Amino acid sequence: MTRKTLLKNIRKLRVSDRVKEELARLAAKSKKLVETMLLFLRRHRQLAESLLLGAIVAFLLTQIPVLGHFLGLCALVTSGAIGLMREMNETLKSTFGLSPA
């Protein structure tokens, strides 16, 4: 949905003008937030890949009764840690020319 269409739909709502103004302001802020998140994910690709895979595994594990939610949380935390380690390894290699031991 384009910004024009979104603002047009906000204007059509049957709510007070103040609510419409706040919704328009929130739409602008959310656009900035999404752009910032995408920029972060582009800069930290290794972390993003690990977190995405961890989120998929966590979703699949939450389908297991009783322990599924705990296992999903563990998978997500582990994938974040692995992603951070991969990012650090990549930074060390690019900065100091080190090869993994």
C-alpha cells in the first residue's frame, strides 16, 4: 500500500481528527522503523540469516505439546548466539585478516 493510499484510507475513517492525525504520524514513524530495520538486516546479514532460521525452527518446535514452547525459545536464543558469533568471526577476518582456528 502506498503512502497516498494509506493517508486516504485514514481520512475516510469515522473517528475524530486527532485520531486521524495520530494515525498518520504513526504511519510515518513505522515507515522509518521498517527502513531502519531493513538497513540493519542488510548490514548484519549473518545475524539475520541465523535469526530467521532460528525463528522457523522455533515455530516448528512450538507445535510440540508440553515442552515445545521452551524448546522453541531455546532454538531462538541459540540461533541468535550463533549469528552473533558468525558476525564477530566475519568482522575479525575482515579487520585483522585472521583465519578461523
